[in-house]
Amino acid sequence: MAYTTKPRPYKKEYQQQKERGEHANRMERQRARRKMDKEGKDANGNGKADKREGKDIAHKTALSKGGANKDGVRVESASSNRSFKRDSSRKLVSETSKRERKKT
């Protein structure tokens, strides 16, 4: 529920994120994006690499599954990086990615 009678405890939320490990994962994702922007060509000069425009940097092994930048990253569309496979009526088909299904 929204904070209507008292201010939002940003400092407490930040500490909770650190305890859950979200902070470290966010820093890892930022490092991957910055590295891509630094190494890639930027024709329009907006600070993002051209191959990354409108796309996400996806880790080959998910950070939640123990991956890191050294394991490799790739450029993916946001829809394929952030969601799961769905059928024609947009219902969830599987919460397991294609990569995870191949492993078994």
C-alpha cells in the first residue's frame, strides 16, 4: 500500500535490497551495459552502442542462477529477456526458458 501518512523509508529499502543480494546483481547488470556502450559503435552520439538501442543486455547464465559478466552477455529484445514463452492467447506456456529446456 502507498505511504500516505508517513514518508517512504528509502534507506531501509536500500538496506533490504543489499541483504537480498539485489544490489550486487544490479551493479553487475550496469557494468555489462557500460562495457557494451564503451566498446560498441555509437553513430548518433547518444551514449548507447548502436547494437544495444532499444534492447537489453542478457546474461547467458542468469545472475539468479549464479551467472556473471565473465560467463558472457548477449543483446536480446526486451520481450524475450524479461518474459516467458506464451501461446497465441497470451497465456503462459512455460516458466522455463528454451536454454534451460535444452539442458535436460
